[in-house]
Amino acid sequence: PDEDGHELWLRYRKAGPDRLAEYRRALTHVVAPREDAAVTELLQGLSAITGRTVPHHTRPRRDGAVIIGTPDTSPDVAGFVDNSLGPEGYVIRTVDNAVVIASQGRRGVLYGAFHLLRLLQTQRHVTRLDIRERPANPLRLVNHWDNLDGSVERGYAGDTIFDWDALPTTGPRDLAYARTLASVGINGTVVNNVNANPAFLSTEMLTGFVGLAAVLREWGVTLYLSANFACPMVLGGLPTADPFDAGVQQWWRDKAREIYDMIPDFGGFLVKADSEGQPGPLTYGRTHADGANLLAAAVRPYGGIVMWRAFIHDFDPVTWASKSYKTFQPLDGQFAANVVVQIKNGPIDFQVREPVHPLFGAMPRTRTMAELQITQEYTGQSTHLCYLVPQWKEVYDFDTHAAGPGTTVARIVDGAAGVMNFGSDRNWTRHPLAAANTHGYGRLVWNPALKAAELAEEWVRMTFGGDARVVSTLTGMLLGSWETYEDYTSPLGVGFMIAGDHFTPNPAGNAPWNRADREGTGFDRTVATGVGYTGHYHLPVFQRYESLADCPDVLLLFLHHVPYSHRLHSGKTVIQHIYDTHWDGRDDAHRLRELWRSLKSRVDRSRYATTLERFDQQAIQATLWRDSIVSYYFEAGRVLDSSRSWTQV
Ligand code: GCU
């Protein structure tokens, strides 16, 4: 059958013979006071999975009831919920031949419903359930970089998934979109690009967003918008956007009132200011805190927040890594309580490997969130397989030592924003396996302690079913793919080996980044002899990064300039490591294609073919990358590759 549609991981297929009888016995009807999103989802999912119509009743009828609700709506669940659960947490418990899904809030019930369905989709037993979940963070957002003309900045799956022109009328795709986010616990979406067209806040557009917000609301997703700092000038005709100007303040207050009159649960604004040509407070001699607080004051009466981005693009490779740290760290303590500073995972720009951003842990009096990139701008776009959950886990697990050992990023942040990879393509992500990143992002932000291997396997089972060969092969492919991509592209954290398309190799064009010369390569960012970047980290991290002996191999060329003969902890010289990883990485990319081919008879024809075409492209690109990087370094250092003889090459 043709399976290449937008179901993504929400495929409800009839259970296999080993589970069908159990599921049919345990789950016969859904009990809730009224039909809402959670009930609809359960009816649809349970009916499809058990192959029987599972009805909705307001009271339990017989064995196999799935009783769902909040204490407010359903007396049946009152005894199961306690205060520590919160509005988004839930319990799922087997009680007397029934399953209870209970939460203090509507969102929690919805997440519990998706959890139960996930258990079925991943072929788990459901006869003795005792599950308790609550999210690690309140802010679990996605950021679309979608433009008014329908294009998507750094979008690799077609145009925007939203139909701006049709709004406020919404369609099946909007509904499917909201469900998909809810299924992995995402509770907020910023639908327009951070390079924000002011028109997104026009009355006309806002009128349209009322419709979208209504669909999102049903699924527990809050609507946010990116705001252009110059809106008071462009939309309001004011002569200035100065945050200290009374007229400007009034304009934002009026705009906030207008928005909340239409969308009472509007989440707030995301702002990119004074970066890459975007307007901002610096024009008026004000700070980023002044700018953020201006918008924050306007939305505060309604419970809204402002997510203010810390990313500041800098065309100078010498200063770029430190730019956002130096700009924002001194402002700690000056941001209003409803401002959250949104920090990219690394100090540069979503490279395949970067150190964790030094701002995490450097602003103890400021709310912060992590910005991760689901869309694979620098990691193969929609062509290469690059499962990013292992990368994101390294970010969450990174110990900043800000308040002593154990001050991990996971403990510091209030949540995350994932730059989205959905587009108008029929399957939403173009590369069918790229949806694993979207799924993994949501699930990891819900609980950063989840393991990459668990999440990868869960996605594979939900997306392709329980065939053991498919599960083990695909899970393994996903888990190794980041390292493979890193191997044949950018070695040892050097970064920016990539051309302006952020896809093809161009090491020579990026000499100021990789600094490859006759003797060695790498960017000296130490305090002792370099640009001083390592000094932004707290003590034990600073020492580790500053010292050539202790610096982790994977970040060596980001932090140090070393001779080609420098020995890594692995025992290899830097140059031999570069040669070997590029040859091996390219071979691994070709192996990915062979592994996919080995699943031909086990995957539906359509997804098989679409994905194979991706792997064909990746294989070609990986060879190109290998040859570009290897020859670049050979030209630079003239060191022979000791692992390969010329005849082999
Ligand atoms: C990167 C990306 C841009 C984006 C910017 C940002 O530089 O290439 O497209 O606008 O980051 O995050 O603001």
C-alpha cells in the first residue's frame, strides 16, 4: 500500500496476533463526560488498533473501560490525581479491569491518551499499567521560519505548512498539525519566521490567526507570533520604535489588547533583534533588556511572555563565538520576569558539532530556554540522514558547573524551541526518516532523561511497525547517523566547512574558520594565546577547554590550533584522524544505503522508494565531501595518508 502520507508516527494499524486479544479485552470503550480531542483520538486509535469499533460512553459499562478526565469533569478519576501532577502531568493506571487516565488539566489528559496509544503502537502490554508522568519543562515550543509569501527560511520540505490566505478558515492539515504536536507533548508554536514581516501583526492577519488558534487550542497548543521590533513604525506610522518612547509603549499595549481580545490564550512574542539586519533597541542606544521589557510589559497583564533571542549573527569569525555571550551576560538581572532569553545550543550556528553555548549558566537571574534546530540546515538538510537526538542530549546533559557540579543545561532551562522541519510536502518532511527528529525533539523536551536509543526505537515502531529486523536495523541507522555525517563533513569541531548553501563542501572558502596552513589547523579560542572564548565557561570547564591536553577530541579544532602531527586521545594524529574519518564516514554513508536496501521486502513500496532516493543522494554527497576535505587538507599540509596506499585511492 501507499503509506507515504502525513500520518507520520501517528499510524494506528491493527495489532498483530500476539497482542490483539489482549488489547481487545483491556480496551473496549472510552468513558468521559463529553467528547473532546483526547476522546476523539482514543476512539480513532483504539478502534483502528483493535479492529473493532470502540465507542464513547459517559459512564463505565463493562470491563475494558478507558476512563479519562480531570477531577473537575469526571468524578471517576478524582482519587487518582494529586497536586504534584500539575496541569500537564498525568497518571495511567489499571484499576479493576479498567484503565484510568487522569490529570489536573485538559492537556494532561490529552498527553495521557497519546501515551496509551503509543504503548499500543509500540506493541507493549497494557494489562497492569502504573504510569506517572510530568514534563520537565513548561515551555515546549516549535519555531517555524515561515514567511508571508509562503516560502520557508531553511525549509527543505516545500513551502509553509500553513495556508495564510485561507485563514481564519482552517483545514484538515491544520488539524493534523495540531494533533501531531500534541502527540509528542509540544504545547506551543511560533508560526512565522524570526526574520519577521511586520504584517504578521496587522489586524487583518490577526483576524486570520483566530481560526488557527482555535484548532491549536483543542490540542493544547498555544499560538505565539514572531514580532518585528519596528512594528510601531511600519504598522503604526510612528517616527520611532524606541522602547523608552511613551507613544511606542502605548502602541505595544494597544496591540497586545487587540490580540488578546481576539485570542485570549495567545502565548506572546518571539523576537530577533539587532541581528542580520533586523531592527532592535540598539538603534536607540537601548539594550536588549530594554527592548525585551517593552514587549513584556505589553503582554504581562494577559499572562503572555516574550522570548528574546540571544543569537547575534556576526560576519567576523574572530568575534562571532563570543558575540552573544558578551552582549547578554552583562544584562543578567535586567530582564522582566516574563522574558525568556532563547539561546541557540551552540555559540555559532547549528553546526554539526559545537561546544554548548556559554550563556547557559551565565545568567542565573534570567529565565532561559534552548533553541535547537530540527530542520537540518547544516546537517544534510532533507537529503542526509542525521538523527539529532544524541546531539541534543549532549546539550541537555552538559554540566555548566554554574552552581557547582550537576548544574546541567537540563536543570537550567525553562524549556526549548525547535526550529521546525515541516513543510507543504505530502509527507511534511521530504526525507521520510527526518520525522524522527521532530518526534525525538518533542519527546526529549518533555523528558530530557529519555535515552536516544529508546526514542529512536519508539519512533521506528510507531512509524514502521514491529518487524524485528526493521526495528533493529533502522534504530541502529538513526543512532549512528549524526556521527557518520560529522565524520565525512567537519572534523573535530572545526565547523563551517560548508558552502553558502549550507549543504555542499567548501573548505577553502572558509579558511578563516578552519585556519588550515602548512603546519596545522584549528581556531585558537583559548585565553592564553587565542581569542579568549574559553574564558566564558565556569572553572572546571574552562580549564578542560583551555588545556590542550584535556580538551575533548571532538572539540579540539574549535578551541585550539594544533600541528597536523598532534596526537589525539585516540592515539591518532590529527591529520590521520581527518583522513580516516572521511574515508570511513563516506563508507558508512554508503552502508546506510545498503542497510535500507536490506529492508526492501519489509517496508511499503512508497516509503521504501522515497527513502532510497534520499540515500542515493546522500551517498553521492558523502563521496564529494570526503574528496573535498581530504584533498583540502592534503594540499594544505602535504602529509601523506598512512592508512591507504596510492593504489587503493
Ligand atoms: C542562521 C540561518 C538564518 C537565520 C539565523 C537566525 O544564520 O542561516 O537563516 O535567520 O540563523 O537564527 O536568526
